[in-house]
Amino acid sequence: MIQVSVEDVEIAPGHVFEWAVVSAKMVGSAGSLRPGAATTYNQAKHFAVAQDAHRANDTVCAYVAGTFDLPGPVDRDALGSAMLHFVRRHEVLRCSFQQLVGEVSCDVLGPDDVELKEHDMGFVGSADGVREHLHRTFQEVDPLSWPLIRMGAVVRDDSATVWFACDHLVTDGLSTPIAVHDIAAAYEAFANGRTPDLPETGSYVDFSREQRRRNVSLDADDARLDHWKTFMAGGDSFFPRFPLELGAEPGRMYPAVNETDRLLAADEIEKLETTCRAVGGRLFMGLLAAVGVSLRREGGPDVYRGIMPVSERGRGPYAHTMGWFINTMPIAFSVAENQDFAAVMANVRAASTEMQQHADVPFVKAWQLLAPVEYTKIRYWPYAVNFFSYLDFRRSPGARHHVPRQARKHVWLSRTNGFCFWLHRTDTGLYMNSIYLGTPEARRTVSGLRRTLTRTLENMTGSGEF
């Protein structure tokens, strides 16, 4: 699975169908609706920001989407059944959210309370037309409106491209391959007259409730926040600044650039992983070290300071569950020029171990308790924040089918004031999907960093040094 803008993907023309989630039992109705269920801190913050943006007529838009191919001719009834099975299987996709007084809560529809309604959207006769249609449709997902997922397919005589788009309220980086696997596996079963046989899923509402229970008494004096406090003491803010110049004016949002590049081929990333293991580290540590060294070489500091997502799924049922199972944690380590690869890797390993010991503190809760007052109600990060993310899609459910299915993840943001990138590993190599503000200076900075990072990774692969 590759993470790339849908505007850069070649999807053949075809007849477009959409399957809309519908229910006669919505918020406040009777039946199997479970009212007032808990939300995670991520969801509560995200929903409150969306409400505030709506009141301010703020038009920043974002989505997380996926596309994949099925060989044809495709059984459209079986595909519709697969999509319905998918929505019924994942509780978070049947939730609606609201904030009347106090905290955000959600209502949960039972599996049998949802149905799908098929809509014939007509024939789209060009690849450009398909891209434009999907990009426009993906943007219609709204965190303040139910449902929080859109699904459909571009159907041809010999194949179909299946698509779906979600709001971040109900998805994270690993939810996209889960969705691809679930829909494709269910389709194959229904098309062959079988009942889908998929792994057990967990309840995202139960996950939310447990997160709230663990942190109900957390306050600013709690020792669990010591890691955050130490991190903040080493810098100038709760939010670590991206250390290179992007040419952004304070308080301004810019149209976003969305690019994906391959940094290493599959055999090269295998060699790099071996190199990392030889000094007692893991691949993600080597990538983080390479990013820190590359930033320094481009004019950044001798100490890398950033935040990074940490998965909260574990190895149980949540490993197969749609939802936002991500915490965000700070990390800092030395990348000083007088250190070799083994020394920097030791720094990263120590910093990562320390970070993991405090990963149970929700990012939003730490934000509320420790960030300066002026940052408590901001809709976006106050400036370009230093952010690192890495995913190995080869380890996700259904990964062995990613290449034949041409599985793709699409993350999009209309405007931004910073630079985020997601490193991801696939069967074909290591890729970098970047979203950043479209200023001339930002383009130069990101292009230079990308070149330096590629050279650094190639050096590590070839010689075991930076």
C-alpha cells in the first residue's frame, strides 16, 4: 500500500456507483441505540475544533481515503453486501457525535440498524474525470455530519476500483489497510456464496471508555506528565518547532502541496534494516536518526526535538478494528556531528525507550494541562511543528494482496501552515508522502531536505554510516 494523493493516481474510466450508509434510527431515537457513549480525547478535540471552524466559516478541509482494485467482471450486489458487512463489523462507523453541553459524546447504532442505499452516479469517461470526481466526493465527508464514511466503486467490464473516504474521527493510519482487507475479503466471500470469515474486532467505544477511566484524575502535578515537562524544559514550547525556514507568515494558512517520492528500493530498505539491527536498533529508529541528521545538515540543531504518533492498538482485537488508536508523544535526542551511526542510534534507542514508558498519557490531555493558555483553543498548530511518522504497511491485515490490488491510501489537507511527512514501507520500497505549505521557500526547503534524507539513507545502507 502506498500513500499518495488521489490527484496523482491513474484510475481508468468507468461507471461510478456509491453506497450510502442510511438508518431509520438516528440520534435520540429508540431501539438498539446506545446514547451518550464515551469518546477518546482525540475525538473530542477534533470534533470541538470542527465545530469552532464551522462557526467561524473556516473552510479548511481534510480527509483520509483509500482505493483498491478488484478483478472483473465485478458482482455489484456482492460488493454492496461487502460494504454493508464492513460498516456493521466496525462500531465506530456506526457512531454519530454531538456536543450539546460539556464533553463530546456519541450515539451508537446497532449493526442491524444500518443499511446501504445504492446510487448510480453515471459514467465518467476519462481518468482526469475519475480523479476529479473522487477528490470532490472525498471532500464531502464532514466531521459534523453523519455518516462519517463514503463508499463506492468505479465499475468496468473487466475490473472495478473500490473507494472509501472517512473523517479522522473514525480512522487512523492503519485503519485504511484494515478497510481494504475487510471489504475485499468480504466481497470475495459473498461473490462465491460464502459468509465472510474475518478476525474478531474490538469495541472502539469500550476503548474510549477505558482511556477516560485511566485518566480521569490526571492533573498538571501528576508524575505521569514528567516526560512532557522534561521535554518542554529542553525547548521553547509544548509544540516543537520544525527547525528549517518555510516562509510562512504567523497566523496564516496556505494551500497545501501533496507529494509522494520513493526514497529507497525494496532491497535497499532490507539492507538498512539489517544495518540498524547490527547496532541494536530497529528500522524506525534508523529512519528517525536519519531524519534528525538530515535536518542538522540542512541547518537544523544538534538535538532533534519532535513529536510522533504511537499506536495504541496492541496485538489483540484492536489490531483489526477501525478507529483512531493513536497517541502522540514527544521525543528528543542528540544528532551532534561528532557522533557516528552507532552513537546516534543509541541516543534514539534510549529516547524511544523513555518515550514508551510514558505513552499512556493522552496527547490532548497533556495539551490541555501543560500548553500555554493561548494554545488551549487553537484550531491548528500555532506554527510549523516537527513531526515524524513511520508505518510498515507490509505488517497490516491483507498486506500480501496490496500489490495485486493496487491498494492506496490518500491523505489530503486543503491548507496548512507547516510541513508533515509520513514515511511508509511497502513491498516495493520506502516512500515519503509530504504535505506542506506552498510557498517558494517551503518548496526549496522540502526539496533540499528530501535530497539530503535520501543521500543519508543511501549512505547508511551502503556503509553503515551517515
